[in-house]
Amino acid sequence: MQAFEIIGGILLILMAIAIIIMVLMQEGKGGGAAALGGAQPQSYGKNRAKTLDVLLSKYTKVIGAVFLVVTFLVWILSIYF
């Protein structure tokens, strides 16, 4: 294994962990099982949660795109070098 493959693999692992954490931190979009019981959403701190969700969603998309690019770069470099 060459150095760029090791570095690329480490980057991919770190980005995958970051994506998992960001997705788990995001608030669910649907009502889920709570909607069946008639639970009402809390309005306290709702604006803060929305801005955090928007920020997490944006960062998740960016890291996902970078993850895809790094994956292709490692794959192409491992074939040709």
C-alpha cells in the first residue's frame, strides 16, 4: 500500500464518522411514532433548532460531496500508480 492510499483511507474513515455524527444530531423531519400518540411539538427553542438543523444539513451535504471526491481520487490513484 502506498502512502496516499493510507492517507486517503484515514480521511475516508474520519469523514464517514463525521457524517454519521452529523446525521444523528439532526432532528427528525417527520412526526414518527410520537404523532400517533397525539404529542405536540415543543415551541421552546424551535428557532434555534431550525438554524442548527439547517447548518448540520449543509455541512452533511458538503462532507458527503468531499467524501465522494476523495473516494474517487483514491480509487483512480490506486489504479494508475
